[in-house]
Amino acid sequence: MITRSTLGVLLLATVFTTALPQSASTASLTNFPNLVIFDSTNKKVGQPSFLSTSSDVRLDFRFGQFSFYVYVKPSGFYTSGERYLYFQDGTCSSIPFLDAFVYNYSQEFLTPAVVNQPGHTVYIANPATPPQNRTIGSLRFADGTCCAGSPIFDSCFGEATTYFAVEALPVINLDTKFTPPFTTK
């Protein structure tokens, strides 16, 4: 005997399987093994090493002795997550530092990098300097905005604070190699 609940399940199953276009129900899901990022001059930037559901597209680079990764979008390179450079002075003009808890990955194959000014300069934790507590008087956002104090939810307040920080080493300004906007092929 067919009950009302069994009939309801059969009806829903019929609706869902017939409501899909035939091509959608038989299509196979594939990844993009041949996806390549190009700049505006049609120069190959690279192949993504990571695609996330939040549309982060990661590119891995080697420049000299340094292996690092950054993220790319059509308008340029960026850092996913923590993206500040810290400075001991109050004007973002002294030696830059990175948060050592985020960027001191000396045991990793690839170093996470901060992309910051000038242009799209890649900064990594300087392997020659140990992380230590430092008084931080200012920080610079990726867009070049400098503010005195410390970050709280992407804004600043006017107090210096102490961070466990490591000196930032500028590796390369990616604008000298690639010209946004970027496209895929």
C-alpha cells in the first residue's frame, strides 16, 4: 500500500529529476587543469595552485631564493587575510614588520606573503632576523593608507602597542613583471 508520505517522496523525486535540463543531469564535473592567468599584455602570469570557494585564486612564485604565494584577482595581486605592514614609528616610514604569528613560517615550503605598497610589492618574513616583541607605532594597509596605532577590525586607534613581529623583507614589486588587469584563458 502506498502511503501519503511515500507518494510525496516519489513526487518530489520526479520533480527534481525532470526539472534539471538534460545536459545538467548528464554533465560531468571537472576542474581547470589548464586554467592560466594572463596580464593585459598577454604575458603569462601563472597557473593557479589553489582555488577556493571564496574566489581566492592563489599563485605560487619563486624569485631568487624565495618561494612564496600571493592571490590574484582581475585588478591585481593581493593578500588573503592579514595584510598589514607594521612600523615602529608613527608615520609608516621605518623598517617594516609582519605579525610573526602569521608570517614566520620558516619550516614551510612556501612562505605566505603580504602584498603592500609601493605598487604590488611582496614582503615576506626576513629569515635572517628572529621574531621578537616590538613596539608598533603605525601600520600601512595594502592600499597605502598609513595610520598611527594598531588595527582593530581594519581601522586604527591612536595607541602604540606591542606585537610579536618579524622584520619584513621586500622581495619584488610584481608591477615590474606583470600589468593588470588579469584574465584567464
